[in-house]
Amino acid sequence: MSKEILSKQTAGVLSAVMNQPHWNRDELSQRMIQVLKEIKQGVDSQEAYLETLLRNVTFLFANTNRAKSFLKHCIEEETFVAQETFHKVMLDVPRQVNESNYLAENMPHFKEMVYKGSTTEEQAAHAELVYSNSRLVNDLLIDFIGTFLHPNNKEFMVHYLEYASDVVVDTVMSHCQNLSNIILKEIN
């Protein structure tokens, strides 16, 4: 099958995902605002706020990378595991991150991406955008994988197994990023 067909299938799956109630734009915007407000209220300075956003972005990348690895494994092994297995794997990510040096090793790498702007206000606005984008991409990917693994979708999703795992993951991530960009434009 061609990459164009894969892209169309992925767009269709993510479109169905986006029709779920928790992807309602107004509610999504409200949730994002609330999360950022809670983060801001949990710190005592603008610098601490930026540091917390950086920590969260770094964690989200770990979470997203684990989800990508899981999807890649499913494609390579040509298997559909139980959704519960995926949820357990994802619930274990915080423990793995906390027990490793992941944050300490990776936060400096993400700092350049998160801390853009000449004033702390500009940096905070940019960091909020990076955080929101990272969160949306992660959540879209998680929902895509949940849809991929759902037993009722196996007949349709089996077509993904015809592609190389890297191609599938790249296609899904590209669509997740594009949708995140669209959502952020709509809710800002």
C-alpha cells in the first residue's frame, strides 16, 4: 500500500478520535487554561513557572517516546495487544522517569526550545505554547494507539501492519503535530 493511503487512513482515524467528547474545542481550551493556571499557582515566581513548564515538557517527551516505541513494537511484531497492557505501560512511565536521570539529562536539551523570548513574559507565553503543543501531540498519539488496539477496530487497523514501523510512526506523529497546530490556532 502507498504512503498516501496510510496518510488518508491515519487522518480518518484521528478525525474519529477528534469527534470524541473530550476533544471538544471549548472544553479543551478550558482544560488547558486550567492546567496552566494550576501550574502557575503552584509556584512562587516566573522563573519557577518556566522551570515547571520545562519539566512538564521534558516528561511529556518521555511519555510520547514511550508511546511511539509501543506502537512501533506492535507494528514490528504484527500484533494487537490488549488496551490494558498499553495503559499499564503508559502508567509506568512516571516511575521510570523518576527512577532514572531522564529529567536531569534531558531538561537542558529542551530548555533551548522552551525558553524563547527576550523577557520572562515572552518566555512564559512561548513555554505555555510548547507545553500545550506537547500535551496535545501526546494525547492525540495516546488516543490513536487506544483506537488502534481496540478489538472492534482490528479489521481496519490490520492494514497498518503492512507498513514499516518507522513509516507508520512518522505518519501518525506528523498528523498528530498538524492537528495540534490547528487546535492551538483555534483555541488561542
